[in-house]
Amino acid sequence: MQDEQPTLEQHEEAAQTSSAAEEGKIETMPSMEELLKQAELTAQEHHDAWLRAKADAENIRKRAQTDVANAQKYAVESFSSELLAVKDSLEAALAVETATIESLKSGVELTLKQLVSAFEKSSITELNPAGEKFDPHKHQAISMVDSDAEPNTVVTVLQKGYQLHDRILRPALVMVAKGREA
């Protein structure tokens, strides 16, 4: 076998490769240490971002808990401030030493108007179901009475009921008509 000598073409190709590598045109594979450093930097960036996101989530959770606690604690604040005017009126009526029946009655009527206004502002509505069909969700029947009214109709309201928005605070206490025996 003969020793093969590189050809002129092979020499030129090798020269071009080395000159290109010197000029930085050909990318060389980074070393394992460089790859490890890049991976560690990327991991550190991701870890820092995760820690910030975790802290943000914890802050949001704490803020939401505080908001819920304050909402529960001060839910009746506006209603309470409306009731203060009613209390002031009642105290003023009791403070009058020479009150007449008429002045007391007019004072009580004005106080009742203040209370009704406070109820309206807080969406508390009165249930006075006289003449309506009995509704067990809104009314509590105390007894059934003979009446000319249609059966299961509220004949007498013993105590008005109240509801807050769609929730019954107190059902109306009623007497209901029972059917006439044939």
C-alpha cells in the first residue's frame, strides 16, 4: 500500500475550513461547562420568576381574605347608619316631658317613616299577603278558618313578614281559608 498524500484539493479545503473557523463563520459546539452555566442561569431565572409569582399569589390570597373579612364585618354598616336616625327620633320622643297623645302619635308616625325608608334603602320589603294564595315559602299558617274566600287564601295576617332581596327574613303569620264542606 502506498501512503496516500493529501491532494491539493484536500489541502485547500482544510485551509478554507481553518480560515473560516478563525473568522467565526463556522459555529463550534460550546463546551459542556458553558452549556451547564447557561442551563443554571436559565434555571435560576425560572426559579426567581416562580418565587415572585408565588409571592404575588400569596399576597392576592391574603388581600382577598381581608376583603372578605371586612365585607362580613361591615356588611350592615349602611343599614346601621340608617337606623341611627330612627333611634335618635325615639330618644327625642322619650325626652319630651309634656308630650300629648297627638304629638306622640305624630312623632311615632314620623319615626315609622324613617324606619320604612331605611328598609327600602336596604332592600327589605314587607310581606302583607292578605287576600293572596297561601305560599308556604313566604307564609306560616297558624290556623285554617271557615271563610267565603277561596280555599288556601290568606284571610287574616297576624304578623307581617319581611324579606331581604329574595331571602325571607321572617315569614308572615297568617290564617288561611279552608274549603266549605259540601
